[in-house]
Amino acid sequence: MTGAPPGIPRPPVALGCTAMAAAVGLVGLLIALGVVFLESGSDDGKATLDPVRSYALGSVTYVAQRNLFVVRLATGDFYALADLDAANRASTTRRCRVGPVAATDPALPGLLEKLGSRLSPEAAGSTLVFREDCFGAVYDVTGLRLDADEGNLDRYPVELDGKGNVVVNTAKRQCSRREAAALFATIPCK
């Protein structure tokens, strides 16, 4: 004869089975959530892009998934620039993203003539400028604001990984503005 000794009630079998099923279900749920989290890449803000050789000297590439431009200067240096400037980031109504002014745009020669003296040293000689149409801001290829002494385009650190890929760290947005001789004086990001 098996079972509980006389006088000690035995817990119902259904209660034990239900508790065990709930525990197994909870463990399964935790494992599933863990797998989803780990496979999501637990976004650390680092975007691994194409190999360096994919970016020609003097080129600008738009990375739509990250809303940024990867700029490779003629010197080989890289910049990653946000496509949304400070005024548009703060706007609660209409927002305009910056974009390169096309070489065929009839306004480009006038912009370069009017604002060319305000280009950063790294952008000297470049005919590429960015413009946004909501507030009329104009930036050079390094993100420097040309039409006013206000916020520059936000930058993100760029590095190369061990495989030669360009890596942009979007978790570390760098905000700046032109202040006298300091073209990229650090300011708090808003």
C-alpha cells in the first residue's frame, strides 16, 4: 500500500500537476523572451555598414534604416551625419530632413557663391552641400551650418571594425554649433 501515512492528508494530484505545468510554461516563456531579446541584437547603437572600399573618396551615401548620411571626404576621412537638424528635431509640426543639393540644381552655384567662404577646412573645394526646406538651413559636407551661426548637423562616431567595415555608433550623438573660431563647439543634445 502506498500513499500518505494515516492521519496526514495527501495533496490532490491535480494541484501538483497544475503547479508543475505552470512552472514549465513559465520557464518556456522566459526562454522564448530571452531568445527574442538576444536575436534582436539588443541594439547597442552600433550600425555595421559596408566595407570601406564601398565608399568612394568624395562620396555621400544615405543609410535610410538609420536616417543618416555616411560622408567620405577626398582625404579618406569619414563622417556620419544625422538627416534631421536641431530645428526640425524640435519642431512639433512639420519636419523636413536634410538632403544633398543636386549638382544640377540651379540654386547650387548661388549657394556656393554666397556661402562658400563659410565652408569648413575639410569641405574646402567641395561642391556638395545639404539643405532642408522647412527652415532653409544649409550645411557643408562635414555638417557645418553655413547660413547661420546655429546648430550644426549632429554627428555620430565612425570607426572601422576588424573586417574593414564602417561602423557608426548612433548611441553617441554629438551636437555642436559654430562659435567664433570653434566651428564645432560642443553643445548639449536636445
